[in-house]
Amino acid sequence: MTTRMEGVARIIAVAFGGVFAGFLVTVMVLEVSMRDLGASAYTQVRHVELDRLDTLATVMLLPTAVATIVLVGLGLRQGRPDLGLWSVALVLLLVVFVTTVVVNLPINADQRDWSISSPPSDWASDRDRWQLAHAVRTAAALMAYGCLLVASGAHRRSRPGPVAEPRMEHVNR
């Protein structure tokens, strides 16, 4: 049962972790593309982003984190060689979560209330803080995904495989 749970957790962590990291990169590209927009246009696009993207991010981050927690727990119980990578991935996902809760979500809440016709005068400062925090969490998510991928591969390499019969080269005399 533990092996099956580990396999399912590994698939969930890698699949959702990859989609989540890709999602954050996509948002970063969109945000960088909007750097030259004026306040009203930027606010309008942010309102569209904030309509459902927070929910989508949550739907991808939570299964990734839960699956990674399961893998760390199993690794601790079994003394797995890939425990270090799962643990680093979990810490990086925690960085994503804390950055989101402390910086991005409060700014998101403020931006939801911005008027498209008259955004606040300090809108660019909020945009810059949000984008910097987003860059931090995107980098952390990408590194976490890398750890998840490598740990998943390390798991396959550490599993004992069938022992091959030694081949004897026949010498014709």
C-alpha cells in the first residue's frame, strides 16, 4: 500500500508541480508584457487576471504541496535516499505559499477595488512590489519542480532492478 501511495503522490507532485510552475511563468510573461501600459489599462487587465487566476493557482498548488508532504513523510519513515530533494521541494513550496500570502494576496485584494477609470496614484509601486514577489515565488516554484523531477528520477534509480546474468564471451579455439 505504501508503494502505491508513494507512486500516486509522486505523480501528483510532479504533474501538478509542473503545471503550477508553468502557470506562474505564464503570469510573469503577461506581467512583464504589461510594464508599458498606463494605469487604467494595467488595472483593467489585472481585474481580468484576478477574476479566476487565484483559484486556478490554489487548485494547482495545494495538491502539489500535499503530495510533497506525503513523500517527505514516507521518506522519513523509510529512510529514502530522495528525502533531501523532497524536503527541499517542500521548503520551496512553503516559500511560494508564504510569499503569496504575505505579499501577493494583500495586493490582489487592493487591486480588486481599484477603479479602472481612476487607479490610485501609487499604482506602479504596488505593481512593482507584486511583480517582484511574483518573481520570487516563480523562481521558488521552478526550483521546487526541478527537485520534484530529480527526486522522482532518483527514486527509479534507487529501486533494485533485476540482476543480469554475466555474459561470458566465448573464444573460438
